[in-house]
Amino acid sequence: MLASKDAKKAYTHVTAAALRCKDEVMRNVDVVQENCSDILADAKAINEARAAKTAEAVIEDASEEVAFDAAEAVIEDAAES
Amino acid sequence: MRFYILHESPGRIRLRADVKSMSLEQADLLEAWLLSQSGVNQVSVHERTFSVTVIYENDRAAICRMLAGFSFEKAASQTQPLAHSSRAMNRKFKEKLVCLVLCHYARRLFLPAPVRRVLGIIRSIPRIFYALKALAHRRLTVEVLDGIAIGVSLLTGDYPTASSVRFLLRVGETLEEWTHKRSVDNLARSMALQVDKVWRRNGSVQKQMPLSDVVPGDLIVIHTGHVLPLDGIIEEGEVMINQASLTGESVPVAKSPGTAVYAGSVVEEGNCVVRVTAATGGNRYDRIVRMIEESERLKSGVEVHASSLADKLVPWCLAGSALTWLLTRNISRAVSVLMVDFSCALKLSMPISVLSAMSEAGRRKITVKGGKFMEKLSESDTVIFDKTGTLTNACPTVVKVQPFHNENADEMLRIAACLEEHFPHPVANAVVRAAKERGLEHSEMHSEIEYVVAHGIATKINGKRTVIGSGHFVFEDENVTILPEDQPRFDALSDALSWLYLSIGGTLSAAIGISDPLHPEAKRTIEALHGENIEKIVMLTGDNKKAAKAIAKQLGLDETLAEVLPEDKASYISAEQTEGRTVIMIGDGINDTPALSLADVGIAVGNGAVIAREIADVTIAADDLTELVYLKQLSDRLMRRIHGNYRFVIGFNGVLILFGALGLLTPAVSALLHNTSTLLLGLHSMTELMPSAKLAALMPLTEDNDKERKARKVSYNET
């Protein structure tokens, strides 16, 4: 009975089904992995945006440049006079 | 081809290719083609889901246009697909892991308990066997602990614990195998790619051509230090050949015309012309893989450190459970101590950490041939550089010929070239090249040549003894004198060049000044290495002391050894090692190979001799010394992570044990906590060690720019 032609056919189908099942599982693993990386990429983008926003909320130290402008003005004045 | 956009975020797009099926080859082709396009930084293709993720830097529209224009036929003609992709292997291991995990939980859910028990007992037999084997060798290793944990839990009827211990061990082992296979694969691929051009001789013309165009019967020219790319028969030239990759015998053998030579062997000395008998095939890659696997280096294990750490815990674990039993006289509590298996967590997290560090290095084209070298790198306190080709550009040039006592400069260079052309050394090549560039031809005017390794050449011209070589060789060994009227000119020779002295008939006839410019980033690299716990940076060179000292001062080296011979390099390293130092040796030449193999970590940089790359423990493809700093930092971080993991595992599980012994935690809760923490640790170990933001901050280049900008600003303000 267990070694008959019909049984063999049944085994083949079961094996084929198992292989299909495995492929489907692996495909789902890939899908999950892809979605996880999507989430990770978006999360990184959010953090970057936040960091950029914090960076914007700073008034840059421009004392050197102001001093430089002043010095330039003095030199220009001197040249003119 | 049509693509559906599945997801988008700035600089990243994920699409699905509109195809019915995608083979592994097609996925590789798509990935290789996309990577070769401008503006694309990173690509990953999943062949099962037809999904393509592209990380790009230029505008999105261009990427979309480019994707729309893709077709497999077009790509196949434009890009060379990877000859040996690791896609199939990665797929296999991924399947194995997923199957392992799913089967484990499926059995738990669906199989009736008695069947599970029988299966569990059968599956435990090998583990118990390994434990007994280790005990028979009088060793207390992790295998013993694993065996006891599994055996005891079976005896006490705690089947789920036995099964989860087995499960975690198997996951760890699979990951370890994957690590190993992947590193071998990366290494082999980088090596297989490197020898892809050969010199073919046609009549008197030599032409460089791709290896794939060579057909049986062609004559190819092989120079010192190169690997034979194909099987063949020697037509001309006497050579010493190292066939270690075929026979395992590392002593080179002499081959003369008419004898057969095989692909994969290395020409250690001499040049030869080989008539090809078999054209290239897939076997070359396989041969490289086999060679690497056979070399003991890799077999000695990736996670040496982790397992020795875990081994150390074994007696403590056993003592702990004995103590618990003595104090409580409660068997199940004593067993609960054994059940919290430290080794699982360690065995799982270590290979993952090492794997991710190695692939992180691999992304920068650094091949590390085993995890233990990263361990050694992080422990190292001494770095030894070979000068030529490592700290310098490896392409020395003749910049000055200074003749003495009325000799003619060109005539002197001609004689020098005539002698030096027999000597395969970068400096010698420089002399020959200089003569050729000035159109100086010569006929063989000398009698038999006598080499003095790493020193120079001696021969007779018209009956007069003629020597050329280093100052040490010419003035001390050969007692060459300088005529009094030449002394001022001799003293005026610049220190910045390395000098080659030529003498005919016992007096100095000429000095040839050779410049070997330093790598632009050499100084920065050495400064950075000093900041990375390297105490001693040494340069070894065959050059004269004057030139070596000048470089040492310029670079801030701790020590230099001038006028060294190849065997001196190796003995210097072993002297350092006996002093208890961990030594990194960086070199690229054939004569560096003894030193490279002796050092704790031998690193081959750039496009050096193939044999150096084969012997080295780490190869850095980029011709950039700062990669060394990166590698050192990466290994430091890896070791910090491994030690952190170790402490966490001991601390956390120690608490579990304590609570278990006190009876505060039920075994089920403690098993759950243990497994969850192990899993989280594994996930944590997968994260990048050197995130790009940190990397940018660490790379001294940007810092330099910053300083420069500031300096400019200051000077601007002053004006």
C-alpha cells in the first residue's frame, strides 16, 4: 500500500506542496524584511528632519565677521580720507 | 522595464520590477547594472519578491528615467555580471535559518508531547557525545556545559528547556558557518578579480590583455611575485615557483623550460614565458576557494576569543550549581543554575558581531581573513611599516645623477642601468626606466653578475671591479674610496633623496639620487594611529640611514631601521613579540612575506605583490593609508562590543541565576527572560559599528579642511 504507485503520486504532491510552502514562507520573510527596512529608512529621515530643525533654531556666532566688517569699514574710511 | 514604486523616502526608493519571474543571475545582473550607474550609492535586489531598493544621491527623475530604460538584454551587453555571486549561498543560509526557527516553533505547536520527547532525546545524543569527548580529553569546555545542561534537563524531564538550548546552539552554529563561508567567499572573489590581465607575447611585442582572451597556445609573460593565471609549460626562463596553493609545500621549487606549471602557483624569483595549455575556466575561482579553506588561518576559527571567554565560565557555572545544591539541598534549584546557559548567548552574539564587522570592512574593500585578526588589531601596540610601496608611492624615480671625477652623467646612468636591469627591485627598475627615458641604450658590457641581496650588484667591466648599491655596501663592504677633489661634491648630496652609489675600479664614480615621494596621507595616518593606542610606529627600509632619518623626522615615527635585509624584518618582529608586544606589519613586497606571516597581523596594502596579499591576514584594496586607522577603530569598537556583550550576558544571567536560586523566579519566566535577552543581544550585534556620521567626524580629512578654513579666515582677518 505505502509503496504503491498512487501513494508515490501522493508523496510527490505533498513534497511539491511543501516546497511551494517553503517558497511562500521565504517570500514572506523577504516582504517583512523589506518593510522593516522601509520603516527604518523613514525613521532615519524623521530623525534627520528633526536634527535639521534643531540646527535651524540656532543663531550663528558671527562676532568675527562683524568685527571683520567693522575693520573693513575702518580701512575703507582711512583710504577715503 | 516597468517598475512599480512601493515606497519612497528622501534619497531612497523601493520598487517592484514588473516581471513574472527573476532568476538569481538576473537579480545579480540588475544589481550590478544599477551599481554601475552614476548617482547610485547602494542597491539591493530581492529576487523572490522582485523588489529593488535604490539609494541614490542625484535627482529622482534621473533615477526613474534610468530605471525605465533598463532591460536585461541591454544590461547583459553593458555590464560584466559577477562571475561568482554569493546570492545562492546567502539564500541557502537564510532558508536554513528560517527553517530552523519555524520548525522549532512548529514542533512545539503541533507535535504531540511524546513524539517531541523521543525526537528530543535523539537530537540530544550528539551534544552529550561531544561533552563526553571533551571530558575524555580532560578539557572543561562549553561543550561540556551544553552537554550537562541538555542531559540534566532531559533527566529531570524538562524537555522544553533542553529543546530551547539545542535550538539556540544550532542557530549560533549556523550563523558561524555563514560567517565563515561569507568571509571565504568575499576573499576569493576579491582575489579572483585581481589577476584579470596578463602580458601576452606575440613575436617580440608584449601586450597586456584580459585573461579571458587568452587561448591555449598563447605565450604569456609572468614576472616575479605574480600568480600564474593559467596552466602551461615554461618556454623560457628559470624560475623559483611556490606551489603552496596546490601542494601545501611552501618551499619554492626551481622550474626550467619544458616543465609544466599550474595555475595558482606563484613565481617567487625570476621571470618566465609560459605557453598556455588550458584556457581559463570556472575552476580558477574554485581553486582559490579551496586554497583559502585549506590554509589553516581561516580554520583556526573566527570566534576564538568568544569561545575562550565562554570556556572560562564553565567551572564557575558548575561550582555555582554545586553551591546551590549544598546550600538548598534542592536539586531543581541547582539545575536551574545550569539551565541559564551563558554559552548560548555568547555563541549567538559573537559570530553576529564579528560577521557584521567583517562585512562592514568588506564594504570598504578591506578583506579580513578571520575574526581573530580583528581581535589582534585591537590589542596591537606596535605598527611596523615597510617603506617602499607602503609609506611611499612604490614608484621611485631617478631625479639626479651626480658624476664624480670627470665622468659623464649619461654614461654613468647607462652603466648603472646595464647592471640594474638584472635585478627585480623598484629602485633598480627606476634606474632602468630613467636610462630608457633618456634614450640611453647599452650592450652587455660586463662579465658575470654577482648579487648581494638587498645591498647591490658587483661585476667586472673591462677587467675593473664595478659595484652599485647602498652606501653601506659600496663604502664599507667594498671599501670604495672617494677622491679628495670629489669630497665637497659628495658632501653636498641632498639628504632628502636616497642615493645609489656606483663605483668603477675602487673609486666612487657616480651617485644616483632617487626620490620616492611619501604618500600624502602618511603623516596624517601616523598621527591618527598614535591617537589610537599605538605606542610604537616603526619604519623598516633597505634605504640608507640619512634618507630614513629624514623621513622619520618628517612623519613623527618612533623608530626607524635603515639598511635592513628581508630576514632582518622578520627577526625585528620576533624581537618585538618576545618583548610582549602585539605587532601589525604593513607591507606589499615579496621580501615582506616572512615578516607578514610572522607578525600578529600582516596587512597588505594596495596593489602589491600577489604573494604578499595571499600571506597577509588582512588586505586593503584602496591605496589609502587612512584605511588602516579605520580598520583599527573598527576592531576596537568590535572588541568593545564583544566585551560589552560578555558583561551583559554574565550580569543579566547572573541575576537570573540568583533569583532562580532564591526561588524568586519560576524556571519558565527565567527561560523567557533569558531567551528574549539573547535575541535582543543578537539584534543589537547586527547594527553597524561605525555609523557614517561618526565616521565623518573621525576622518581627519574633514578636520584638516576645517583647520585650513579657520586658518584662512584668521589670516584674512589680520590683513
